[in-house]
Amino acid sequence: MILSTTPTIEGCTIREYKGVVTGETIIGANIVKDIFAGIRDIVGGRSGSYENVLREAKETSMREMMERAQAMGANAIVGIDIDYETIGETNSMVMVATSGTAVVI
């Protein structure tokens, strides 16, 4: 499946628009990751644990969106948008929502 953030794919003609597809993932970051991220925030550096959580959530959301597109008979998704949001009373969860247009090229 071809994935693109642009509305078209260079060199390809979109033959059919199947519709909007989405993928959503909510992942909680546990207390241990929170503590280590807090320490990193104080002393500087990147929080590898949070980066891994974000990467996992994005990959899961993208996979879900691709599965929905394939079920519609699409072989590509164009105009992909990826949104990240913290949710929950203490912002302890991360939501990743992806959307795009399923097409046949």
C-alpha cells in the first residue's frame, strides 16, 4: 500500500476514490516512564521511553487505517494527517489519530 501526506502521488493517476479512512490509538504511559522522563526533563536529553510510546501509537494507528483502506479495496492512501494529543485527567495517555483518503491508483 502506498502512503502519502500529499493529495496526489507523482506519476500515478487516481482512478477511484474510496472514501475517508481513519485509525485511532490510545496508549497509556506508565508511572516508571513518567519518573524517568521527569528526570530527563531536569537534566536534559531526550526521553527514549516516550519516543517509543509515540512511535508505537503512530504505527498502530497507521496499520489500522491501512487495514480499513484495504477492506474498501484501496491500494493507496493520500492526504494523510497524523494528530497527537494527550488525554486523561493527568494527561497520562497519548492519543494518535490518523486520517486520509483511500484511493485506487
